[in-house]
Amino acid sequence: MIDWKRKYYIVLALLIFIVIIWNIQILVLAIRIEQKDNEIWQQKVEIEDLKEQLDRERIKK
């Protein structure tokens, strides 16, 4: 009976550990996606600024 409980708790602990590691990997992936999204957004803003500058220069000429 003690061996059965011990095996049960070991398996339960391993499953919890696997789930924790899996969740950490998902969080890391989400952070990377968020950073990439921020980079893309920043590039879009820079492109819009450059377009506005180009339009201003065209109007001046």
C-alpha cells in the first residue's frame, strides 16, 4: 500500500512538473510574439512618418 501511494505521488509530481515547464514555454513564446508585434508596430509608425515627410517635401517643391 505504501509503495502504491509513493508511485502515485511521484507520477503526480512529474505531471505537475511537466505542466509547469509547458506553461513556462508558452509564456516565453507569448513574450517573443509580443516583442515581435511591437517591432512590427514600430516599423509601421516609422513608415507612416517617412510617408508624411515625403508628402511635406513634395508639397514644398
